[in-house]
Amino acid sequence: MKKIRVGIIGAGRIGKIHTDNLLRLPQVEVVAVSDLFAGAELEAWAAERGIEQVVQDSQALIANPDIDAVFICSSTDTHVPLIKQAAKAGKHIFCEKPVSMDIAQTEEALDAVRQAGVQLQIGFNRRFDHNFIRVSEHVQSGTIGQPHIVKITSRDPNPPHPDYIKVSGGIFMDMMIHDFDMARYVTGSEVEEVYAQGNVLINPVFAEHGDVDTAIVTLRFANGALGVIDNSRQAVYGYDQRVEVFGSKGSVAVTNDHPNTAEISTAEGIMRDKPLHFFLERYNAAYTLETQMFIDSLVNGHALPVEGYDGLQAERIALAAKFSSLLKRPVKISELSELRSQQPVAQS
């Protein structure tokens, strides 16, 4: 069996999740882990998993000739330079979303990948959720006919820490970017126009950083369908993740996953448990599957399930949403080049 030798860049929460998922695959060997703050604690964690090399310098990891592929799980501002370095070194790449906060930089990274002839998968893990896969399958098979309306709800149980808010890139690039990708995934169509509205209804700290905590975006797709996405940074009842596609022959919809299906009915009312707490619980299986499919693509030569182009398209929609919120009007994706030249600050 051909083994893919992997290096992990960034050993925070998501980097450790990917590492543990990779270690379960018989066709993978995790060779090394790099983290800027690597020390005794990370070395002990790696030793427990049989990972011999722990370094602080990601360039040393990328230069390692024993490594075939890297998982980039570090902060977003490091993604583009690391993708370029890894591509130049001939390494295949898995990179967490977004590739960058600036689509010009993302385009540069994708050019480097193309020139090097390596593979790049973007970490849009929700495509690998069992519920959303079923939605896509029914749309693509024609079960519901021509899609007319797409409705996506994504609401977090709690707002992020203020220190994160100031570097997140804003709700459209940080949070709703998953939903922009999901909209493309379940419809199989590109977004042509975006209209975004947002407000601060949860915590004024968002306004301090030029962000919002509550947003609604409407989309117009190339196939004529219309979409509505709503996001909130705080749903008091838990992590709320729902999708519906309504079409000419019917609809397909999925609701939240719960810890169990028990429903208690009494004279006082009908009760059940809250949804699974947050993204690690809700999408645990999806993280596993996206890792498996990336490695399978490298081993067997299959097409990647989520490519760099998908990351770029989601970023374009997010940028259009930023401009729309700023300009208070619908923004076409085709306008972005002109708007970027006029108001590049909106990309930050």
C-alpha cells in the first residue's frame, strides 16, 4: 500500500483534530508537526502519537524530503505564503478556510499551485456532513426538479472572544463563508449577485471592530435560483445548522443534529435535547471524511472534492457581501474588480 507522508503546520485545536484523523488512516504516516510555540507540551502530545519530529519552523517542515503533503492549520494570514512555499517544494496541500482575506492573494496562491502541478484541497468541512451530502444528491439527481429557492441558517451558540473578532475578517469572511460554499455546493450553480444587510444586536464589541453579529444575505444564482442565508453569532438554544432547497418538483430540507432522538411529551409541553453544542461536535464525522477523501485523492488519483477554485469563489461572494453591506445595495460578482480598485480597504 502506498503511504502518504504528512506534515502538520499549526498544532492548535483544528491541527490536532486533523492529526488524529490522519493517524487513523492506514495509508498515512504523520512525519512531523510544526508550531510557532512548539515546546515540551506539544512534544509530549506528539510522542504519544508516535510523531517523532516537532519543530517551530514551518519552512523546515516544508523542506523535509520525507513529506509528501502538508496540512496548513495555522492562522489565516500565514496561508498564502505557506501554500506558495509548499507548492514550490512539490508538496500536496490541505489548507483550512479561507485561503486569505484578500482574493488577489488567494489568486496568487492558486497560480503557484497550478504552476507546481500539486493538489490543493480547501477545508470546507460542511460539504462532508451526512445531511448536506444528501441534500446535494437529491438536487443533482433531479428529485426536486429545478432549484428555485435555497435557504441556509447558520447560528453559533456563543460569540467568539473579542480578541478573535478583531482579526476574524468579519462575519461574511469568517462565518458566512461556509454558507456561501454550501450554497454553491447544494445548487451546483455559481452566485451572480449578492445583497447583504447586517446589524449589531448581541454585543457592541463587534461594532468596535467594524463588524456585525447578525446578518442576512440574499443571493441570485446563474441558474435563476434565489437564496437566503441568515447568520447569528449567538443562538441561546444551541448550534443551529439547517438547509432547504425548494424546487419545481418538491423540496429537500435537513434540520439540526441532536445528541439523541428522544422526545418527551407531557401535559406541560413537548421537549427534546438542544442541538449538538458546536462545530466540533456537529461536524466531527465531516472532519474525518474530508481527511479521508483528500488522502484517497492522492493515493488513487481521484479528483479532489473541494479545490482551490471553490475557496476563491466563496471568498468572492464574501467580498461582494462586504461591499453590499458597505454600499447598501446589491453587488454583482462581476463588479468586484472595479470595486476593489476603488475601495480596496473593504477587503481587510
